[in-house]
Amino acid sequence: MPSLPPPPSLADGATRDDVVAWVAAHLGDLTLEGPDGVRAGALTGGQGAADAALAALDITGYARTRSTVLPVGRRGASRMSPYIRHGLTPLPAVWSAVGDAPERDRRKYRDELLWQEYARHLYARVGPALGRPLRHEQPAGPRPADGRDPWPREMACMDAVVGELHDDGWLVNQTRMWLASQWAVREGAAWRDGEDAMFAHLLDGSRAANRLGWQWTTGTGSGKPYGFSRWQVEKRAPQLCRSCPLKAACPVQDWPEASTGARVEGSGAPDLGPGDIPAGPESVEGGGAEEVWLTAESLGDTDPALAADPERPGVFVFDEPLLRALRLSGKRLVFLAETLGQLGGGRRLDVRRGDVVEELAGRSLATTHAPVPGWARRAAALEPVEVHPWPWLVRPRRASVRSFSSWRKGVRA
């Protein structure tokens, strides 16, 4: 397919409406909402927005306020995750940026960064098996009635959180757990369907982090589901309970009756014990490439393959077969288009739509290793002549990924 027109650049005076129109015109048919429903999310894409967010990052009080839901102004969550997810602020840079924070807040925030890194290690190790059915896996609670929405909007807490997910594309971790527990633990709906429903809207949507969060919440792996109840809402967002039409007959008044989740063991489950974690090269392999193949994992100015040669053009392919299957919200594509628009303002950038391997076949490519199965499959077909190391926070070693705690014991970040 011929190259797409370059996305409008906010740095050059374009507006977010201009970027929305570009996505609607060139990618709208691949979105969840269709061309007429594309709109922007709460966070702006691009290196400039990421740099501003990192420069303003202040985690003082984070340990105490990270789970606050309402009022919004008292939330301690940093909202850095979309920039981390797409490589605009690599984890090592965020880790360093909080080095002077109060010790308790720094320790808690860095633990969350390590959780993100653990998710990448786990996903690099097991790939799609992270979302496959496990032996003897059972729903954690009763099945929902036919046709019932697992996120019932008549509940003020669900209405507010689902609305924020759909409108903004970003949620604090506390409300992500509410949604996952309501869907799978209380309603007994399949957690993979719920994970897909959340993933489609998240600006920071990552199969590694999102699947791991859902599996932890529903008890798959740990054997202990997270029980969403009115207690959490009254503690984190009491306004919602006071305004809820069901406050006198709250369906989550009591702790849910839930069986333990299936453990990640047994026939058909991935081996999570001590073993190798695919890490990619420790130093640059090859050289002399003519173009940089960019992926959604690493779109920042500091992408190692980009930074190695500021004059070398980049190429990014909106993966049409994948996007057609995923049906992501247009918010995510607007975020990516904003990022590409700004990136293209500083160097030659070819933006395309189609099958990645078909679009890039025969090119002399440099690229940065990405810890996701899709990159590995495409790289095997494209055979890039120059591969740069992924900027790990903790470079993988031979280790158990059975649990975060077991993995964490050997970490030295």
C-alpha cells in the first residue's frame, strides 16, 4: 500500500481535531467506533507531552494517595503509563526521575515500575500463553444472567469508571481492579473477554501488563481473587455511593462469595519456573541499515535504533490485519498518530498501513528489539540487518517468573 500522508504535527501548529480527522480518514474503518466515532483520549501523544509529564513528575505522597479515585484532584497516580507503554519515557528514565522523592513514596513507586518490568519479562517468556485457558480453570463466581452487562451501568461506581475508560482511555489501578473483579469474580464472566474489553480502550493497553493485572485480580495464578465490594468504593470514592440510585440496595454491599482461582500449574500451562527469558542483544548486532523500523513498543526520540543515526529515516506500519482483529478504540490510534506526527517533524518518516512484513519486505532495516512475540515473528521474516538492545530496567536473567515476589527477590535495579 502507498505511504499515508504524514500525520499532522501538534508541534507545528496542528490541533487535536486535525489529528482526529487524519485517523478517521485513514484508519477509521479499523477502529471500534468507526470513522464517525473517532475522538481523542485524555492524554496527548508525542515526545513533547511525554517530556513535559516526566519533568512535572512529583510523587510526593504517592504511597498514601496512589489508590485515591475521587476527587480527581487528589489522585496520586502519575499518568505516565501511556508514555512508558509506547517507549516515550523508558522505565530507566522514569526510575531515575524519582530518585529524590521521599523514601516511602520512592520505594512504592519504583515497586510499580518493577511490576511493569516483571510483566514484560513474563510476557517475553510465555507470550500468548499468558491468556490461554489453564487446566481446570473455573469462573470465580456464578455465571451472569444471559445478556447481562458484567459492568452494570445502573451502579454509580461502574457507570463512572466505565465512562472514564471509554471517554479518557486511562484509569487508576484501583478502578482497573474494580472492573476486573466485578466482571470475573462477581459476575463470573470470562476474564479474557473482560480483558479484551478494557484493552480496546486503554491508551496504555499492553497485553503484558493488562493480562497480568486481570489474572492477579481474578486469582488465576495466585489462587486468591480480589473481592470488589462497597467497602472499596466508600474508601476511595465515597461520592459515588452517596449519589448511587442503588445505595439502599447495593449489589456489592458484602464481600463476594468467590472460589479461589486456578493456579498456573499443570498440563497445558506454561513453565514458569527457573528458565531463560528472551532478552534480545546486549549490544548492537549488525550495522549499516538504511531505515529504522519503528514499532508501537518504542516510539520515543531515544529509541536506540533511531538515536544511533539522526539522519536515518524511520518507517512505521499501522498493522492492518492486527488492528482489524483487535478493533481498538480510535483514542489509541489518535495517541499514536500524535506521536508519529511529532516524530516526523524532526526526521524523514514513512507512515504506512498494511501487513508489516509485506510493507517492509526487502528493506535494509535497523530496529530496536521489543519484548513481545509479535516483534519476534515479524523480525524473523524481515531479517533486519541491525538490531539494537531493548532498554530494560532489569535485564532478564535465568529466573522464575511464577510470581512477582519470586522474581523480585533477585532483582537489582
